[in-house]
Amino acid sequence: MSGKTFSLDPISHKRIVNFGEREKYYTKDHHIAIISREVWDKAQEIYNKRSSHALPDGKSHNNKYSARYAFSSKIQCGICGNNYVRRINEKRKDGTHKIYWACSKRITYYNYCQDSMFITEDNLKEMFIQIYNSIIEKKHKTKDKLLNAIKETLNNDDNKSKINNLNKEKEVLEKRLSNLIDMKLDDFDNKDAYISKENEINEQLKKVTSQIQECETINANNKNISKQLEIVEEILNAKKTIEDFDRDTFDNLVEKIIVGIKDDEGNIIPNVVNFVLKVGTEYKYEINNNKIVSLRTNKVEEFSKWKNHGI
């Protein structure tokens, strides 16, 4: 961006910030980037995902993302959308601590998200062990799902062709814009007409750039899914079930955990826990009186019978 400041007069040479008094010009790819555009876009995607959540009173709560613990940044409240945070109870007589996870909004602002459920880390680990062992026992069926997921999700070739066409259109628009700016500088009397045309081209550029970013995001997601599927397929080749929680396996298999849901009528069902795997498969559990019950169905409306259960 050039023209951010300008000289006030030729005598003092004092420069002041340009708040619109003079023209500003944006030159794309003016110099070699420190990082690639793909890395920048991915960083922005992560940043936006980790941005603060607005609360009803206008305050904000920043979710702190960390990989310190296995479940950090993995558990999402299905009621308010905030992340769950780790908490430790007072030391027991035997010297151990009970570790549990709770909605960050409920922990920070007591009056918010009171319907959300506290869940122990032991229960989370036990549920994952059940999921993993179930996958291993039915790995042939799961592999078929992986192959179907690849066929349905990956469409890189069609997308690349679309990106190439959009980039060509973008180059044409940028060239027209550059020529227009040169003409505007030479023909100052018709400045308003040039500005109007310039705004029109900029709008077209904005639309094309947005379409390119959408296509690139799809490609990036497809590549990510391909890698995830490969990792999961390697895990599925394991022949043994597990008795203890394994973090590496958990990280490679689980995309997120959603605690609590709402049915079609808006009723809150806090004690349903949904494990979403990176291949899209979901495993749902109900926790009632600290007991874990596996739920076979994926239909939210069928959970209404649990809405009156105590925690």
C-alpha cells in the first residue's frame, strides 16, 4: 500500500497520516512474501476460529487454545458453542485429584450456560477406548466408509481447473485497473468518471478473489482430509484393542467432542456426548449418574427421551 502518508508542504517536509485527503494505491505482489499466501490464509482461518465469543452483556471471553492436555481445544459446548476447559477438584484422602472439564463460559461467568454439563476426564477417556476398540473390531466396515469418503470429498482436479480460469479473469481485471489508474492520472478533469469505473472493477476483483479463496480452501481441506484418511487407515490396520487411553491415537482419530445438544424443538439435552472423528463418523454417548451408555442413533430428535434425565 502506497500513499499511507503525505508531505504537508515542501518547506517543512512534515509528513502526516493520509486519512483520505490524498489517493492511496495498493500494489499486489510488490515484493517477495515472507510466507506463502496459503500459509497466511490458513493462519487467518485458525485465528478466526480462536477469536473471542461475544456474551449477552456485550463482554467477550477469549478461549485459550493449547495442546498441553489431550482434550485441550477438542471439547465444544453444544449449548453455547464455547470450548470446555480443564479443572481439578481438591485433593482426595488418597492424594489423588478428580479432573473434570466444563464449559468456559459457565466457569468464567456463573450466570451463563448453567445447563451445560461437567464431565470427568476418566469418562472421556473411557468413551474413546470404547470407540477405538469398536472401530478395530469393525475395521473392514470402517475402511469401506473411508473409501466412500475419499470418492465423495476429493474433487481437486475440477477445482484446479476452476481456479485457473478465475486467476486468468483476475489478471485481466488487474490489468484493466492498472490501465485505468494511468488514464486517471493523465486525464484529471474526468476524475469522477474514472473513480466510478475503478470502483466497479474493484468490486469485480473482490468477487473473483473471494471465489478463488473458496476454491483454494476446498483444495486445502481435501488435501488435509486425504492425509487424515491415510493416518486413520494406518491406525485401523492395528490388530489389538486397547485397555488404556492413548493420546497419539486420540489426536489422529478425533476431530472434536461436543457435550450437550438441542433437539428440533430447542430443548436442551446436556448429558449427550458426541465424538466426531476426522473421517466424519460420529459416536454418541449418554452419561447418567456417572454411567456411560452408548447411543446407536445419529438423529437428534430421538434424544428427546433423555432431556429430563438428571446429571
